[in-house]
Amino acid sequence: MTVFRLTVLASVLALVSACSTVDLDQTGSAVGSSSSSSTAATDDVALRALQVPALSALPETPVRPLTGRFVAVNWSILPGWQQDNLEHVWKAFINNCKGLMRPVSGSLTMPARAAPRAWQGVCSAAANSNISGQDTAAVRQFLQQHLQPWRVLDANGAVASNTVTGYYEPLIQASTTRGGTYQWPLYATPDDLLTIDLGAVYPELAGKRVRGKVEGKRVVPYDTRAEIAANSHRQPQALVWAADPVEAFFLQIQGSGRAVLPDGSAVRLAYDDHNGRPYASIGQWLAKQGEMPLAQTSMQNIKAWAKRNPNRIQEMLNANSAMVFFRQETITDPLLGPKGAYGIPLIAERAVAIDPTFVPLGSPVFLSTSYPGSQKPLQRLVFAQDTGAAIKGAARTDFYWGTGDEAGAQAGRMKQRGEMWVLWPKSAGAPSAR
């Protein structure tokens, strides 16, 4: 490495240190799972027909090693497989194939994903079938005919058992114009925000990104939440103005949400980028201020505190220097949620975030866990279509519950143990990544 490279690398690492950004992994979201990641395609793949290229049109790409291991098992081993009603599975499977058939970029900054060549035959069979999503018996037969279950093991070869949490898409009341109760902006990505892909220049930093802005001839950390709020000349375009500051804040934590406008229509605010600053919990800030015990810092209690302390709301919000920026999307199908890191719209209770170093994005997965706060089995086929900064390790899973308050209540209470099996084409051998 030359002296010049050492100097530049040191400068970039100094920016990384200054930003302390949580987005040093391959995800799009600043917190939690990466709903509507910046890696997602801007077009709605769910509206396009499934088109499967010929195998010869899908180039061979280098294999990316996975940290975990797999062992093949019979379908009868999967607990609760026959009890899964497979509702919405076929729609999710077809949409997932649309993602699987996209070319692999080969960039190490992108999460590892399932190889198109491995899935070409199965997706072709699905595209040419006459299966109806309501014919769950035919769906089950197709899956068992074409796919092989592989139990997920950890790096040491032991059966992987890990935490299963939950996330959801919030609903907020908002307006496209400021006025009355609508005073809390949710911003579009600012024009001067830079995203620096370190791995493009320095292979040893593959997968690392930082955010910043240009000041003179220097790249410096981007503005904090407090700096954006205090400087009207530095504020990006407001997509909507929310009626409740705490709900708007929690929508940023989730990474995506639906805004219900005064006329009753709704638009999706999809994650687009963030300012690269470290996330800090406003609940912990309230606890340190002596305002309430940490165990009581639920969204409901924080909202009640905000109503009692309207002059301190911005002070509370500023405790978290991270700011998420959004893009607006039209809701074409209420069943479909935001796009995850795989660029595919999530379907409630049929999509999960995983660690792509163990399970490739785009993999169908059978998950065995339990409902929040209970021992009631929650065992079903889901699709690995998202990632998250906190979702690390073999069988670590974030379960997408859907949209609205009920989904939010389930997601907020979910912290269970779970195991998983990757469902992989029978003709393709063990699961692999590209």
C-alpha cells in the first residue's frame, strides 16, 4: 500500500469514526431491519409478470462462502409443516422468483443472495404451472416436489437456535402540507448527502459505507438531527408533516411506514437513506433524565410524556442524532408491504430478515418459533427478503408482522427462540450464495 493510500484510508477511517454510523454493514436501514433498503429496485417488481431467462442467459458467478452449514432432512422433520395453511405463499413465491431471476452484480458490498442459476429450473416450473394461490394442496405438492429442506447449523456444525424478534410497518396520520396538528416533518433524501462505498476502492473494507457532505475540499460527517431541525436553510424537502412526533420517530426506527392523509388516502414512506449518525434510544434518554423508568419507555408512555412536555419534544428527539430519509411510493396492493433489502415487497407473516452470511437473500425458509410472550407454536414458510443491522448470527430472525397497530403490538412483544430450515432446489445441491 502506498503512502498516498495510507493517508486517504486514514482520512476515510477518521470519517467512519466521526460518524459512528450503524450502516457499516450491508443493510439499508439505520435501525432494525432494512425495510425499503437503498439496494431495492425503484420499480415495483410485484406488478410485472414473472419472466425466467434461459439458463444460458444467466452467467456463472463466483461462489460467496457462507458462515453456517446445512444438513439435508426430510419434509416430515419440519415441525408444523402440514399445519401451515400456506396462505399468500404462492403469491410470495412468484414475487420471490422475480427477485431470484435478476442478475447478480458480484459486488461484495451487496448482501449475499441466492444464485439465479440454482433457481432457474424451479422458477421456470412455477411460471409455467397453472397453480392458483388458493389451491394450497397444489402449492404444497409443488414445493415438496421441487425443493429440499436443509437444516441451518451454526459455524461449529451444531443445530442453530437463535432469537426471533419482530418488526412492522407503522401507520401515521399526516398531511402533505404543514398546518394545524401537522408539524413534524419526514424528509426526502437531501441533495448534498454523499454515500461513500469504501469497498469500491479498498477491498479490505468491502461492505462498508459512510455518509457525509462536502465542505470546501473535505468530506465531513452529515448534519445531525439537531442541526437539521435548527437550520431551516439546511432542511431537505418534507414529503409529509406528521401529526404526532413520537409516531413519526418510531416510523424512522422501523424504516418505512404508511402515511394516512386527511382525505383518507394513504402513501408509503419507504426508506431511502440516512445521515450516517449513530442511533440513540430516546427511551434511554428519558430514563437518564429521570422522567420515567427504562422498563416503562413504551411508545404509548413516551407519547404521553410528549403531551405533558410540548416544549421539550425537540430536545428529546435530538438525543438521537440519526435521521432517516424517505421516498414516497404509491400503494398498489394493500397486501404488499414495503420492499426489503431484497427489493421485493414484503407480505405480512411471510417475510423475515436474516443474516445473509448464513442464509442467502431470496431463500424460502421454514421457521419454527412461538408467538410473542407464549409457547404457542409459530411454524410457517417465510421468505428471506430483508436484513438488519441487529440481525446477526445463524438462525437470527426478524419476523415481519405487517401494517398497523396490531402488527406493531405483536412485533414489540416478540423475543422468542427459533430454528430454521432453508428450502433449496433439489437439483442444486446444498444452499449457496453469490
